[in-house]
Amino acid sequence: MWAAIKARLTGRSAAPTAASSPGTAAPTNAPNSPFGEGLLSKGIDDAKLDDVLDELEIVLLQSDVALPVVERIQKDLRKSLEGKRLRWGADVEAAIRQSLEASVRSLLAKPPIDLVQAARSATTKPYIVLFVGVNGTGKTTTVAKLAGRLRDSGLSVVIAAGDTFRAGAIEQLLVHGERLGIRVIRQQEGSDPAAVAFDAVEHAKAKKVDVVLIDTAGRQHTNENLIEEAKKIRRVVKPTLTLFVGDALSGNDVVEQAKLFQSSLGVDGLILTKLDADAKGGAALSATFVTGRPILYVGLGQGYQDLAPFDPDWMVRRLFAEGSAA
């Protein structure tokens, strides 16, 4: 994202050519600017700040950053730079980058949830996690990945196959369960998902299992019947944690989904899949801002090990890498 912002502000396409007047010399106190003849190389005062903010808005929107987040970042940048008369490219670049990084860190700074530690230290067992989200986000695979992570951390796990609308989803979880050596509680296709969740919790209580992970049918956030079904599951099993699983590649769609799930169901945290393929990063930044909830994990590949705890510092480094203008 930073590379795209810098490219926009430097106006590389308007860089001077060999046709410049002969004999023209740079001011003696001016270092060679690496940024061409754009806003950065000309310095910035209050009159130019609005131009910088306008250019910044374009890049952020193109990077899937939601408008409320764009406005927050613009506000932070204005507060940081207003009144300063910065000259020459390096000084301006450093000031803008420092402000943007601080703003992004602030947006990502939600109280973290260490799921493994929370499950391990829970006084009431089992620790119940309900997963919600729309179709096609990789929710079922994410449930399996998290089950493997919990197992590797020394916790016992059982999975509830609550997506009873698709026989394929039940079979998918059974395959994952067999590979991981984790029990999957299921009923027939078309069964009541709340009953499946209840059975899994009762099984966990009887067998003293530490954690129950409840998969659910992918439901569109506008489908009121399916939202009511998710509410029923919550009433029946009273999950310790409700997590929204979203696809980072869906851009602003995942932001709207997260916001509506938060308003209709209430979620405690987010898991974003396919972040390894998301060069823009705006969806992650926006989803946590609009919900006010932390990102717990991010999907970085197809393997069971490719579910990583979310690290805000890693995200900031990724967004401000120089290598890509995406």
C-alpha cells in the first residue's frame, strides 16, 4: 500500500526529462530527491496538504480501505502535518510515512485474544467457539486448521459439523477429522444445526474435552432466517467465543459482512483467510476498525499449519513494504 501511496504522491509520470533548460542548477541546500517532481519533492505546506489528502484518499480506496477508515487516516495525517513546512522529498516522505504507520498501528490496536491460552485457563469446560461467515470464505477449512493448532498445543478438541445444509461440508469435516485425529460430531444432512452443536458440547462434557469448535452453514448476511438460526445455536450452547471468518480477497464486501454480522449477532473476533494473496491489505485494516474487534488469526495458505496468529507489526510492515505498488 505504501508503495502505491508514494508513487501517487511523487507523480513519477510527470518526472522531468532531458529537455530541462541547460544550466539550471538545484538549490545548494537541496539534496537530490528520489521522488521526481510530485508533491513530495516540492515540499508541503498547508496549501498543499489538501492535495496530499486527496491523493491519499484515492490510493486508500483503491486498496480496499473502507471510507470511514480513509477519513480516520486523513484526519490523523492532517493533525500530524498541519502547520509544518516540510521541504524536499526525503523529509516529506518520512513525515507522511511516520504519520500513516502510526495511524495504521492505532487502527489495529485492539485488545488481543490468545485463544489457546484462554482455552487452557478456562475454569468452565468445554471452551466453546462458534464460527460464522458467508459462503465460500474457507470457514470449514479454518475450523480444521484451528483444531490442529489447539491439538498441537496440548488441548483436546471436538468439532461440531453444524453446516447441515450441505452433505459435502459434513464429509469435508470428516476427512479433516480423520487426518487430524479429531472427533467430528455430526447428524444427517438437513438436521437442526443447534442439535448438532448441543450434542458436541454434551460429548465434550462427558469426555472432559477442552474445546468444542462449531462450524456453521455459510450464510449471507442479508438472510434473516439463517441469522436467526445462528442466534438459536448461540442460545442453545452459549459459546464462549463467536468468531467471524471472512475472505480478505473480497475487499469491501468482507467489511460490510463483518459489520452486519457484528450488528445482528455480535462477534468477539475475526479470522481473515487468503491474506497471503491479498496484496492490498485494506480489508484487514477496515474489518477490525468497523467492528471494533481484534483479528485473531490469518490464513496464509492451504496447509493445516498455514493459520497464523495475527501480528499487527507484521501487518504494518507488509502494508508499508517498498516492493509493490498494489
